[in-house]
Amino acid sequence: MNVVKDFLLMAAGLIITVSLAMMGFKIYRGAESTGNAIVQREQKRFEDLTDYELTKYEGLEVSGSKIVRYVKELSSEYDTDVYITVRNGDSDRNFTYLLEDAEGWQDLRDTSSDYYINPLKKFTVKVLKDDNDMLQRVVIAQKEEN
């Protein structure tokens, strides 16, 4: 009789142990997926904060002087070339700011330059990204005067 009783106690203990182990693994998997979701959300939040400088003027009407400062910030912030299209009236001027040429943005202030941006005119900014959310181009368009 003692053998049967010991066997039943051992079987019950084994069932309880296996059940607890299975519950532990289930909780671990749930915590792992929750943790991954939290990490992804925080990573997205960090990317949004990082991209703030890039998108802060997007869709807004801003003065030419702010555009010059904006291009200066972009040329110093990003570790890749910044492709910029400036639309002054009927003509499009495409140019690239290379980080090695950190002073290139000063052409925007030079009235004799082809890249001159009038500080008194109003412009809109549109940021174009690829499917991987990487910066492709910044389009700066002069607002038409009414």
C-alpha cells in the first residue's frame, strides 16, 4: 500500500512540476513578445525624435532665412549627402550638400549664387523618404505671391 501511495505522490508531484514548467515557458513567451513590442515602440519614438530636425518645417510656410538655417542644420546633422531641390518660381535647382564642404550652405546667402534663397520670400518644405524610411530628398518650394 505504501508503494502505491508513494507512486501516486510522485506522479502528482511530477504532474505539478511539469504544469508549473509549462506555465513558466508560456509566461516567458508572453513576456518576450511584450518586451519586443515595447522595444520596437521605443525605437520608433527615438527615430521620431531623431527625425524631428528633418521634419520640423514640413508642410509649413517658412521664411527664406529659416530655410537657410534649416539647410545648414541638415548639412551638419546627417552623415550622408543631403539632396535638396529648391524651386524658385519656374526653375528647379538641384544641389547636394556634402559634409566635407561644410560651408557650402553659405551659397544660399550669396545673392550672386545660383542657389540664392531670398530671406524675405516664403517657402514650404517637403521631405521625401524611401520605403525604408531613409531620407531621399528635401524639396523646398517658394510660395507664389498673390
